Amino acid sequence: MTQRMDAVVIGGGQAGLAAGCHLRRLGIEYVVLDAHPAPGARRGTWPTTSTAGPSSTR
């Protein structure tokens, strides 16, 4: 079976899922491709995010 998509999002992490959300809001057909079986699977692999950016709670 072949299905045509308007966009392909590479990576199902936080940024890839956010991109998919925006594409859906725009009515664009898309698919998210990721090496992991579950979306956002790498999310819990970092030991800490306290220095990741302006949203840190330090």
C-alpha cells in the first residue's frame, strides 16, 4: 500500500511531535518517522534538564 503525504517529520521526540501538531493544525498530511517504537521514547534518557534553557527552575 502506498500513501502520499505532504510532509515527513524525521524524529518522534519533543520537536518532531510539536512539528506534527503544527502540521495538523494547518491541515497538512504528514507522517512522523522515528527509530524508536513509541513516540517521545528518548524523552526520559537525559539525566537532568535543569540547565537546558530559559525554562529551567534553578
